[in-house]
Amino acid sequence: MPTDFSRTRDLFDLPEGVLYLDGNSLGPLPRSAAARVQRTITEEWGQMLITGWNKAGWMDLPTRIGDRIARLLGAEPGHVVLGDTLSIKVYQALASALEMTPGKRVILSDTGNFPSDLYMAEGLCRTLGESYTLKTVAPEEVADALDDTVAVLMLTEVDYRTGRRHDMPALTAKAHAVGALAVWDLAHSAGATDVKVAEGGADFAVGCTYKYLNSGPGGPAFIYVAPRHAEVARPALSGWLGHEAPFAFNLDYRPGRGIERMRVGTPPVLQLAALDAALDAWDGVEIADLRARSLELTDAFIAGVEASCPTLTLATPREHRWRGSQVSFRHPEGYAIMQALIARGVIGDFRAPDIIRFGFTPLFIGLDEVTAAVAILAEVMATDAWDRPEFKTRAKVT
């Protein structure tokens, strides 16, 4: 049965008069999340106190919810766990992958990768010593840069600025052919595209949950470890909850079984409760339908903007196979344009130096919202409504 996106739209609490095209930065509030978190606070924390770790199953949330996310990633059950931040999960995956490729010292990434991922890689290289290096090339040059010096290929599947999508299976296969492992950041993929980590051969994958998965600001990250590595990968961050027997309180570290070893600190129970509620929206959603709907929405937006806003330059690939679930346009006054849009109820965001970015989440965005957003953007551009001092003053968060 085809996915009913009108049903999923009703599951979100969106402010009246707002066209929300920024779910690729922060997903909106699922209607059930507030009640679920309130119940966790009052009935579990309030009444059970510390016994909630057992009675309410708090300790099992990272792997139980990990299995719910695994379906959206095309991952095998039992190989995704939640916790910590995305930067920490990037560090874990990179460190494990480097240890599993002895004799090699190069991490290969691209210049379109999210800076935090590159910062993590640079920091890890400094820790390991001068012989370790991070090499970056243009996104379209990654395949040619893969050679037998590369230990780890680290890429974000969908470029956060342009929405360009890498070919995970092809690049992973080439990485494996030169003896490298592949680490994929799915922050702009999970819940937005037809991710297939198992089929695509990924060794590790990481991602956040506060974007397309709607867990709320600061929601926990996830990490996937392929089954073939589950008992081999050693976590560089040897946290007590990744221990084989955390409540034995041994002084020596022994990694837990499989994905459990990638746990680090205490689970953020309130955020996990919100995420668990948010994932209910995915029940009955077919990922193939999601992808088809995403492409329909982004096609319509591109066509509408190009027909009415000739001074905006498309930064997102036209070809479907290279596109995620966002559309970006370039303009020298991109920041001011986005502020003018937000003032009119169209919420997207800006990425330096000149990108205005719009995310399309089929769970709550339809063609009516696309048409309305195009009309407002066209009005802003035709009247130079962005050309006002208050729209050019940069806020701390852009």
C-alpha cells in the first residue's frame, strides 16, 4: 500500500502560518513527543526514581531504538546504537577503522564534508602522530583520489551545503579494492533518502537524529558497525557502558559484545524518549515512497524557483541520482534573502558563503507548501524585500 503522507503530516505540531523547510537542520515537534517526555519525567523518573533504569527499560533504549533506526538505514538489526553526539561517533568510527587498517596513515575526505567531521579527523591525526594525515579533494574527485595509501574513506553521503549525494556503493567498493575502510556520515541522509548501508557495503556509518528523524535539539547520535566488524572494532573511547560488564566495576576494560561496545556514556533518557515517540511517524512509511516523494517535491521547487527568480543560481544537482532531499541556491546576498523569507513565514537557512538552503521532508511537506514557498521567494526577489539593514545583521546562529 502506498505511504499516506497526509497521515504523517498530521503527526507533527507545526505553527500556523509557517512553511517549514528547515527539517534538514532541526526537525519539527512530533505531536506525541511532548506527552511521551512528560510521561518519562513524571511516571518514570518521578515515581520510579533510579529503579527506572530497570523498571522502565532505560538501559536498553540505545539498542532498542537503534533497531528502529536500522530499518531507515537499510542496516541489519542489532548493529545500530544510540548515544553521545555525532562528533563523538565520527571519532569512534574513524579511530576503529584506522586501527583495523595497520600500515596506512591517510584519511580521505572531500571539501564538501561537514567541518566538524574534518575537525574530528584532524584532531585524531594529531593525537596519533605526524605520520597520520587528512587529505581532502573536491567531491567529484574522490573516486580518483582513492589509492593504496588510503586507510579510511570518510564522507558525508549528502553534502550539507549543496545537497549533492555521493554514490555510496561505488565509492565503498573502490575503497575496499584499495584496502581501505569506508565511514559514512548520514546526518543529511537518514530519514530523507533511501539509505542502504548493508547493501552499499559501508563499514561504519554515523548520524544525528535531530534533523530528519525529529528527536529535538541536541538529540543523540547513532553509530552503525557492519556485522563483519562487530566483534573486531575496538572503541577508542572506552566508556563504562561499552564494557562487557559495566556493573561489575572491573578496573580493566573489556569491550562489550557487538554494537554494545560502541556505547560510551550514560544514555540521555529524556531525548531518547522524544526520539522513540518521533519514530512512530515512520511506522507504515515505505522508504521507496519517501524517496519518490522527495524527488517530486525538490523537482517542483527547482522548476518553480528557476522560472520566477532568475538571479538565483542552482547549487543542487539536477540529476536525481546525485540529489539528496534539499535544494540550495546561490546568491551574494543569501543571508539577507533568507531573513526576509523567515520574516514572511518561510523558514529555511543560510550556509556561508552564499547558499540559501531548503529541506524537503515528505512526512510533513507537500506540493502545496512548495507552491506557496516559491511564490513568497519570488515576491522577495522581485521587490528586493531583502535589501533592508535588519536582514543583513548576522545572528549568532545562521
